[in-house]
Amino acid sequence: MFARMLLVWLVVMNLGVLAWWALHRPQLAESGAQVDPSIPRLELLQASGDPPPVTTAGGQAQLHALQPQVDVTASTAQGESVCASFGPFAETSQANAAAASLRGIGAKVKLRQAPGSHRGYNVQLPPLASAAEANAMAARLRAAGFNDLVVIKQGEQQNGIALGRFGSEENARRHQAALRAKGFRAQLLPNANGSRFWLDVEAPAGFNAAAQRRAINAPGVQNIRC
């Protein structure tokens, strides 16, 4: 009986020693790798305005700028066209003369008539081939009972016949219909209020719009997108 108790006591003591050894042994590095104490440890530097040192193979520290290199050379486009709009011109004859001058220096020109505002409406016959034909047509109109007329002597509508100016479109169209009922090709034209003709220009690089405005005697110039 005593021998059995002694054996049990020895077993318990051995188990206690094994448990103590297991719980108190030194912890190994997670990686299991051994570190040479002669190799300097890597330390993180705090953020600062100066670039961090970079150690070379010989152990000497050198400073290197870590900022990205930026190419500051500007890529200026060469040979770009210049686009502008000149006007407004009161008459197409003025705009056409200016357009011819601009085309002479290599510019592309497009005549544009702005919508503009107008005051009233004109009823008239389109220009005839000569003054004699215009006078003969005027005589026919008077014979048909249309006495309020004027033969246009100059300008773009030269040799046309003005048949009245009306403040409302309804009255103008009524008069136009009466003329057409008698066989006359009367037209209805808005009475333009001021200038409304523009030249849209696309010119080669180096084109000086301000100088050309003075050269063609344009009232103004505006930059437009090509």
C-alpha cells in the first residue's frame, strides 16, 4: 500500500515538472530565423520635409530627392489657325469688299447675316435688268392702280420698285397678296434695324485680328472658336 502511494506521488511530481517547463521556456522568434547582432537594425524615420538617407554598399549615407521628376517643357502647338468674326456691316457690298481683302491674305471667309431686329416690312419688286425696264414696270403698276411706288435708283436694290412700308406684317402681306393677284411678283422684306452682316474668318497662324479689323474698316471683331 505504501509503495503504491509513493508511485502515484512520483508520477504527480513528474507531471508538475513537465508543466512548469512547458509554461516557462523562452519564446522563439515567429520566423524561427536567427539574427546576427553585428547587422544594424532597420529603423523607420518620422515624416519630415527632408528626404531620407539612403545607405550605400560602403556604409556612407547619401541624400536623394524622392520627388518625381517633372518635364516642365511646354508643348506649344505650332501652326494653329486663328478664328474671328468681323462686323457688323450695314450692307453686303461692304462685307463682300472686306471678305475679298481677307481672302487675299489666305483666310477662309464666310458671310453670315445675323437674325437682328427689324422695324416694319417693305413690299417691293426685285431689281430688273435696267432702268428702262424698271420705269416700264412702274407704268404698269400705276395703270393697275398701285400709285404709291418708288423706283430704286442705287444700292443693292437698284432698279427694283418699292411698293410701300408697313408697320405690321399682316398689313404688308395683305398688300403683297393684292399685287400678286394682279400678276406682280411682289416680295415681303423685313426692314432691317441697323447692321447685321458678319464675316466669320479662319486664318493661318500669326493672323492679327485687331490689325485686320482696321485694314478692312470693320466696325468690330470678336474671337470665335475654330
